[in-house]
Amino acid sequence: MKKTVIIIAGPTAVGKTNIAIDVANFFSTSIISADSRQCYKELNIAVAKPTTDQLTSIQHYFINTHSIHDHITAVDFEKYALQSVNKIFEKNDIAVMVGGTGLYIKAFCDGLDEIPLVPIDTRNYIREQYNKNGIDWLIKEIEREDPLYANEGEMQNPQRMMRALEVILTAGNSIIHFQTNQKVNRDFEVIKIGLEMPREELNNNINTRVDEMVTAGLVNEAELLVPLKSLNALQTVGYQELFDFFDYKISLADSISQIKQHTRQYAKRQMTWFKKDNLFDWFAPHSNQLIPFIEQRLAD
């Protein structure tokens, strides 16, 4: 059998973690997380990590591997994931990758083009303006300077938005152009599985998950991170809204409502990204046809 990576992707709260563990158990293999936030050991509730029991039952790569003080990029993930999959292939011809960070999955499968270096003055200027004027300033600047990214990129992720603005101001081309050129050849096969469910059901899952996070202590977790709120790793849904609450900008109820709204918006953008990739085969999370389909693909 040729070495193969089974990729399980889809929007947040669709049920990727449980499916990935079922698939990994079936093939007696390990999992590489393709989530841009679960790698940070200081972040827990808001990033919906697998449970302790799940992490114990299956070896996971790229979970709790880095600090929020580290600056992790898609290129870093590509290198880490390729090293990890080679370790898995030493014992098993099959590996599982699961996550919703589309750029990370693209980097792993296809590689990324080299992005021009950004002058430190440009980077510092953008961060200073963002810290002073907030995400509304960032949205307006990107819509003006890089309408392509404004239409296709992650427009609720300040870290990625600042990166996009850096690139357009430095290179004159959208960062999107640097992410869609010639693919590299990998020495393994890839099977791409997408998970989807009706929009209303997914939105209900998201709302319920956020409520469960609050019950589990999300507010306290975010409060402990307030002194570090300027770090790139914390410029993300689930923390930024609560930081506004701690800064007396909005009420707690409004911050929780915004987390739900921003997560629903993010899930919609995730689906838009993955649906553009025609190599994905799509299944409902609880489909009993998923593993037979993978077995048939492996046999072909």
C-alpha cells in the first residue's frame, strides 16, 4: 500500500475531532492537527481541543506543542507536519490529518510560494495602527488596498489580516496570489474528506458549543490572558470579544453573543474555502459510508 494521508476537514463545530479519532482508531494510526490555535499550550477552552482522554487514546501532533509567545506561520506548519507524517510512516502507511485551517492544509498538500520579506517599519506601523484603532480600521484598510483578500480571506482574524496588509503594501500583490501558484509533488497520496451539515444545524452546534465553553470556564481563561492580549496568538475569536468585555467596551452577554456570531461567520468562510477544492469528497459527520469509502479509495 502506498503511503497515504487521510485529511478530514470542514467548518468548526461540525464534528471533525470525533470522526478523526474513529478513523485513526480504525487504521491504528496517529493524528496531525491542522488547527492554527490548538498548537498553543496556554489556550484550551476557546480552541476546542480534544479531551484529555482523546489525546491519551491517540497520539496527536501539533497540539500543545508551542507557546503563544511563538509566531507560527503556515510555512512553519508545513515543515512540522511533513516531519510528523514521516515519523508516522515509519510504523504505518496511513496517517490522519484533521482541522479547519484551510491554509495549513493547503501548505501541507501543495506547498506555499515564497512571500516577499516585509520591512520591519511596515510591520510595526500596521500593528501600531491596529492596536490604536482596532479591527474596524484593519477591515477598511484591507477593503481599500486588497479587495481580493477582503472577499476571500479570513476577515475576522486580525493576525492573518495584518499579514495580508503587510504583503499588499510591500509587494503590490495580494497574499492570495502567493498562495495559489505551482503545487509541489509529495511522496505520498492524499485522500480529502470534507464534513458538512445543514447550515441551521451547524449554527445550533456553534451556539451550543459556545454556551458549553462559558460553562466550562471560558471567561476565567480569557481573564488570565488579558496581560498578554496583544500577542498575535490571541488576536482570535473567543478571546478578543472577552477582552472587550474586560476593557468595559461591551457587556458580558454581548461579548458571548459576538463570539457566536463571529464563529458562525468563520464557519461560513471555512466552507467557502474548502468547497473550492474539487478533490474533497463530502460526507455527513455520522455517515456510515465514510470508512468504507476510504477503504475503497485505498484499494484503488
